[in-house]
Amino acid sequence: MDQDQRNRFRHLLIIDDAEGRRTIALEATTYSIGRDGTNSIVLHSKMVSRQHAILLRVTSPDSSNYLFRIIDGDLQGKRSTNGLMINGRKLFSHDLKHGDMLVFGGDVKAKYYAISNLTDSAFDEFCEEKDLSSILSKSVNPFQTLVPTDDDFQSLSEAALVRMASFPELTPSPILEIDLSGVVTYLNPSAVMQFPDLSELGTLHPMMHGLLPMTRPTQPGHRSFFVREVELGDRVYEQSVHYIAESDLVRSYVSDITVRKRAEEQLRHQAQRESIINRIVQAMRGTMVTAEVLQITVGLLVEALEASHCIIVQNNSEGELVNHYVSHTAVGRHDLIQGNERILKLCGEALSEGNQVVLRVDDSRLDLEVLAIAQQCQFASVLITPLIYLQNDLGSISLFQKADSQKVDPQRTTSQRIDPQKIDSQKTEVVSDNLREWNMDERGLVKTIADQCAIAIHQAQLYQRVQDLNADLERQVQERTAQLQQKMQELERLNNLKDDFLSTVSHELRTPMSNIKMAIHMLNQFPLEDRQRRYIDILSSECARETELINDLLDLQRLEAGVNPVGVESLRLQELMPRVLDPFISRSNERGQHFASACDPQLPPLKSDRACLERILAELLNNACKYTPQGGHFSLHVEFVPEPTERVRLIVRNDAEIPEHELPRIFDKFYRVPNADPWKQGGTGLGLALVKRLVEQLQGSIQANSAQGKTTFLVELPITPSFSTDIQPIS
């Protein structure tokens, strides 16, 4: 059994009140006692004040032992209503001794015990016992009174008691006090627990070391107050030192700031990391030149990590080393560059898997070749981080630390080993390792930067590929454009030749056709046999068809050239339609077709070209009649559309369907829908092309649709067009 555990003192308060008997183990530094439920120890009696007494823990300055002092009332000096009785005497304050009897308000009884011969398990059983007489009879009081006697307390003022109640025993922070001779005059409980060897070492202890020379009035640089930080083991303390001139004492208030220092260090590292990453990202945004980005990165890494040298190696697509970027400290160090290349080859397998590699010259597992390189290049450790993106090995970052560098790891607390024989009043020996260890925070920073560099290299490679592709594409586009321009020029030349040919032929054919027509007319003036009459009719029909073709070609040429004159006049379609429709009424009757027409009676007069309008109606009706089978229907409807602008709508519909894939071509010159002529009349394919050009000349629009066995042509013309009038209509 651990002797310290067996001899540990237990402080107990056994209370009898209306709720029965209970045992309270006193372990905290302060307790409030009273009837109110907010007290640490609640007494169940109406005779007890709401806050009846305060129980304080007092520690001996020359040992780690402590006892408990009870004070009547609260910390503001207000006394209880019915007083505090201890061992039959009414007292204001008392240091409790083993076996003391306490009475609160004349009603609640309690007894205090201090025992030292119980283990933890025995103590737990003790707290459950009902009869404590056998155990408590063996207990002894191990303490001596540390403050004035009860009689002295009777004469103390209330202000003195309040000051005593707020004595530093309650604070969780250590308070230390020494006189100018170096003797420890006071340690509060927190100081005793946190620095158990302080009384033994005295001014040799790190918390006391160096205080007296700085606070003695006779010494140069004397200060009455100062704050310093002390590292002790893995903890960091902030020590506020006060020189009390009235009593020649040096008092220290100590706060544990380890968590704060670590948080500050983490924040500093985080801010540093973010700053470096932001600067690298800004460099990447500012330029797509890989060399500039990597050169900036080398300098930032040396600055941020206080490394001796930094080398970034860039690989090509075949994995070969092509470029080196070195910090200013490694400029001209060809031995370092060559040594880095040899190390990269030796560590190639680990680096290709994306792992960071750390080599230290004190590692017994280190390859002899690496040791030779380290000795030659004069470095003690190196951190190598691969540049890998999308499983492509793009290079590496190598950070070197020279053998004589004393870089302090911010994540490692300086180890202090104190030897009382070697400590004097001026110096504490600090032993530290001068071989740098790259901690996880530093490795993480380098890994993050390596990822950014890998992305930059990859983006630069993609950018270069895109530039090459763009250049190749531009060359191809230029070649194709030149070819197309050449072909377009050739087509334009051929089209001009075609137009010239058609114009020439049309004009040249018009004269002989007129002569042929005149000859046929003269022949018809003489009596002819039936056979001769039949041949003359054929000649007349074919002559008329050829004349119509020639006229269509000439009209279409004038329309495309924009030289066709427009004669604008006020027209009423109701009056114009009969003259256009009569031929189609008789023609439909001959073929057994059904023709219908309708005109909106509200249709106002429109300004247009009479000849153009008649030609549009005639061509559309001729087209409908030609492609409507026997027994089928075709129709013409004329509507007035007032909104959004006044216009007239011509709708020509017939029983025939044009395949959907043929619709886009029906307005092309010389185009005829295959196998769509039930009457086998033939045609030139110029009718709809002429209609489209005429409608556009009248500032209108035309569209066609075909579905469910019907084809519809819809023409819209403005009631009042905006073109200037021409006195010559189409001939």
C-alpha cells in the first residue's frame, strides 16, 4: 500500500439536522453554510440563518498541510441571527480541531474530524457507516493552529474578519512570497500543490530564480513591479512580481498561461500559413508563368520556416528533372543542387507515392551515400515534399537545415533540467537539441504549399497545351478560311456567269419567241385540216410556256438585283380578287376540284403594287390548283389583322402534304417537290421563289406549313407600307 495514500489526511464534517445524519468530506477551499439552497452545505432547520457561516481552508506556509477555519456570518461581515457555538462557546471565528463540536442556530449539531489512517477504499466504506465511534476513537489531530487564538479573534474588528475571509487561501492561482534574504514567507494552497518542491529549493526554484536581484533597491535596474514568463516542464506561467517596500517582501502572483500560449502559437502559425498560401495564390493569379510562381514560393518558404536553403525541382511529362528554383542562400551552390538530385533518386519510390521524406544525419538507419551528401553539402536535416497532382509526378520541394543552425521548434517546449549544484543567482542551464525536427505543423504547411505549386504547374502545362492547340487551330482556320474564300469567289464568279447567261438567253429568246408566236397567229388565219390544227395548238401551247418561263426568269433577276420598280396605289382587295379568281374557278370545275374563297368585309384599303399583288395571288392559287388532286379542295381567305400593326393576311390552303424535310427548300429557285404533281403538268420551280421575292419587296412576310394532308401558305402585308412610291409598276 502506498504510504502517502495511507497517511493522507481526511477532513470530515458530520451533521445532524431535520434530515438526519450525513457525512461531508471537506476537499474544496471554501464552503458556505446555511438554510438557503444555494449554499455549499445546506442545513435543514428554520433556526439557521439563510447564510450562517463560512468555512475556509488555511495552508501552513512551512508544509503542505492545511486545516479549516470557520467564520460566523458571510464574507460581507454580516453575522448570523442565532450565532455559532463551538465546544459550548459562542465564537466569531475558530480554527477547527479534531473532535470539535459545532452548533448552528442552537438547533443543528455537527462534529469535525481530521483522520489520517484510512486508505481510499476504507474511507469510502467509512462514509457509509452509521456508527463512527470505533473509527473516530483512533483518530488524532495532526495540525497546529496557524493563526491567533480564539481570544484574539474576539477582539478583531469586523473589517479585519472580512479581510481574513478574503485571504488568498481561496484563489486557485499560486501566490508566492519571499523576503529580501530569500526566505519563503508564504505560499497559498494552490502554490503548495502546483510547486511542491518550492519550499525546498527556495530561490533556486525557477519561479523564484532571479527575483531578488531585480527587486533589491540597492541593485541597478531595480523595479517595484514587473511581469515575466517562466517555462517549467511542459507548462508556461505568467508571473506578476511586486516589491512591497513597507515590509521588504517580494510577492508573486502566478497564472498558468500554457493554453493561451499554445493557442497564440497555433494562431500565429495559422496566420503565417494563410499569409504564405495567399501570397502564393496571388502569385498564381497574377501570372501563368510557372518559373515566377515557383521562384516566389522558394523565397516564402525560407522566410516562413527559417530554413537554410530551399530547392524546388520541376519535372517534365516524362518525369525528368528539367528546372531548378533555388533560394537566395543556395545561389551558386552546385554541390547542393547535385546532392539534392541524388537524394531525390534515392527517395524516389516514397516520393512517387506522395509521401514526405525527412532525413536527419543522426538517424542510424540513414544510407551511407546520403550521409556523405549531407557532409559534403553541410546540412543536418532535409524535408522533401513531392509535387503530385492527379497522380502525375511534377517535381519536389526540398528544405535544408544547416548543421550549425539553432532553429527552435515552436511546437516543442524547451526542456529545462535543474541541478541545484549548478544553479547560481545569475543562470539556469537550458539543454536543447540543435538538430531540427520538422514538426507536423511545418510539414502540413509545406504539403499545402506543394499542392498549390503542383496545381500551378499543372495549370501552366494545360495553358501551354491550350496555346499550342489554339495556334494549330488558328492555322487550320486560316487555311480553311482561305480555301472557303477561294471557293466562294469561284461560286460568285459562276453565279455571275449564270445570271449573265440567263439574262442574255432570256433576252435573246424573247425575240425569236415573239416571231414564233406571230407565225402561229398568221397560220391560224388560214383554213387548216384537223391534223394541222392539232399541231398548231401544240406549238401555241409550248410557245406560251416558254414565254412564261422567260418572263419569270427576267422578273426574278430584276427582283434579286433590286431594280424592280414598285407602283404604290390604294387598292381594295374585294374589287381586285374576282379578276384573279375567275380563271381558277373554271379551271377547278374542269378538274373536278372544289375551290372556295372568302374576304373579310371589314378589310380597309391597302397601299400596295397592283401587279405585284395580283402576281402573288395568281402564283399561290396556281400552285394550290396544280398540286390538289381530283375531288380535293383548295381555298383563299383574306383577313384583317389590326394588332399590333394593321396588316392584311392571305391564307392559301389545299389538300396536299409536303414532306417536312422538303419545306425549307420550297422557296429555292428551280426547286420542285419530287412526285407531288398529280396532273403531270411540269413546271419551272420559279413560282414560289418569285412569290417570296415579291412579298419581301412589299415589306411583307410569307411562311408555309404542312401537316395532316394539308398545306397552308400564309402571307402578311402591311396596310400602309413605309417604302417610297415609284410611278412604274411591274410590266
